[in-house]
Amino acid sequence: MIASVCVAAFPLAKSGVLKGRKATTCHLCGGYKRKEPEESGAVPGNEWLVVDGNIITSSCPKTAPEVTFRLLEILTTKEKAHQIREAMGF
């Protein structure tokens, strides 16, 4: 699994990890930065959070908890992720 928040998708894209994969990144300034990973072969997504196979990308720091819970859901179960989300007050 690979997970990134906000601009962390830029080095992933430059490394080639996102080539042919749907990904999202920084949403500021009208979202123009979301197309930057496209230069390295990524497929730009406009969603706040994108899951493409084993890769999770998100658009800004406020999405970090959602990335965490999605990753937890994938690595354990949906029920366990929900239980932890509830225990943490989310």
C-alpha cells in the first residue's frame, strides 16, 4: 500500500509509481496543480480522495484522517476501521 496526502503525490508521480494510475493532489488555486502529476503519466482526479488499487492519494491536509481510515479499512476490515473511527470521535 502507498498513501499520500496533498503534494506528497508529486514525488510519487516523478518516481513513476502513479504512471497510468488515477491520483489527486493539491486543490488550491482552482486545482491547476492536480494536473502536474499528469506530466509523469498519472491520470488526474478531481476528488478529495482517490483510491486506485494499492495507491491512495488525497488533496489536502484535512483529508489525512480519511486517508488513515481508508488505509486501515483496507489493511484490516471495514468494521474495525469504523470501530476505531468511533473510538477516536470521528
